[in-house]
Amino acid sequence: MDFEPMDDFDRKLKRLFERWPAPPDLKRRLMENRRRRKERPQWFALPFAARVAVSLCLLAGVFAALYGGIAANQAEQRRKGEEARRQVLLALRITNHALDHMNRQLAAHNRARQE
Amino acid sequence: MKNRILAFIFAAAVLAVPALAQTAQLPAPPPVEKDLAARASSVDEITLSKNMLAAAAALFMNSKDKDEAATSQLVERLDGIYVRDYEFAKEGQFSIEQIEQLRKYFETSEWTPIVRDRDHTTGESSDIMVKMVNGKSSGLFILDVEPKEISIVLILGPVGMEELGKLKNLAWLGIMEGTHHTGPDNGK
């Protein structure tokens, strides 16, 4: 009775050592997988120089995009600044016109008072 | 309890609205502004916030013109410049009531009139008010009315007229520093 677990183990082992027929399309599937893997371009399959060149190109692209973004932002800021500057000058011109009129009016009133 | 919370929120909202309105001051009451703009033959509306002024100051700073460099120093400290200029094709396009509304808009304890001039024969008038906060000037309001033109200028921020007067074209303001002038009808 004590050997029962061992029998069970034997049975499992025996089953594992049994020969099973391979699935009918196993070979075809394996060959297909192999072919597909070969067709796929592999990064590590590229020569070292090509890998460096691709990396440099990507890096240059990133820098170009960053530089472009910064330049566009600076241009936009400059455009806004120019517009604001133009408006400040117009505001000063209108203020000057108002003050000039005010000055003339006050001078006229002062003259009238003195006469 | 729920009603009390609702009442508190409502009261807070009611108090907050005028406070917000105060910070975003306009140079004229919106209905008057709209009506004047509709009647005018030519309108100049300039609204420059602190951000816009900072952008302009940066450009003025790079200028070789001495006056523009001085403008840069002044402009970068300001909180806003608001200008409205309405030109009319013929006389009588705006009413005295509208001008009074414009003046009343700034007749608060913060604003001190320093120039008040009226000419009843021509209908022309001029007003300069300064906003005083803790004894320091923090705003300037100019209202100039001609028979066919109204100019409204509101400059907010720490600005002295002496400083403004240093600018080209605004030298006249420098003379006004510390003076109080009233016209022939003595501020009527």
C-alpha cells in the first residue's frame, strides 16, 4: 500500500516516454515560420555602419523638429511683439492728440480769462 | 443645512462677480462703447494686456531710439493700456449723457480728477483722472471730447505722469505732475 504513490509516478513517467505521432502539418508550419522570420527585416541584421547612419538620421530629424518648433515659436512671439509695439505707438499717438487738444483748450481758456 | 450651503455659495458668487469685474477694467461702459462705435465713421480700439505690453517692451528695448528704450522701461511695468478713439462724420453723433456716463464710470473714490475743462459753447471737454492706491498713482484716465471726436485713454499700472512726460509726444504730461487744473466752469 505504501508504494502506491510510486506507481502513480511510474505511470506518469511511462506516459511521458510514450511516442506520439507529430501533428500532420507540423513540418509545414515550422518551415513557414522560418521563411517568414527570414523575410522580416531585422535591425541587428543591418551592418554596423548602416545602423549608425540610421541612428544619426533619426537624431537629426528630432533636432530639426525641435529647432523648427523653437524657431516657429520665436517667430510667433516676434510677430505678437511687433503687433503690440505698433499698438503701443498708436495708443501714444492718440494720447498725444488728446493731450494736445486739451492743452490748446486750456490755453485758450486761460487767454480768455486774462483778457 | 443644504440650504445654508447653497445660500453661502450664492452669496460668494454675488460678491465675486463685481470683484472680478473690477480687476478687468474697461475704459468705458460696454453699452456706451458699443453705441459710439456703431455711430463713428472711424474707430481705433487698442487693448493691451500685461502680456502684450511685455512683448512690446522686449522689442522697444532692442531699439536704438533713445525714446523707445525709455518707452520700454515704462511699458513693461504697466498692467494695461486701453485706448478708444471715435471719429464722427458730423457733429451731434453722441449725446452729453453718454459723455457723462463715461465720466461717471471713473468717478469712484480711487480716481482723483486733476484736469477738468468744459467749453459749453463748442461742447468740447477734457478730463484727466489719476488712480491713487495707498498714496501712489496706479492709473491714468484721459477723456477728451471734441465736436467730432472722442478719445478715451486708460493706462493701468504704477505710472507717474512725470515719467510719461519723458516720452516723446507726451511731454505735456510731465508739466501736469502735481498740478490740479479746473476749467472755466470749475469742474462742473
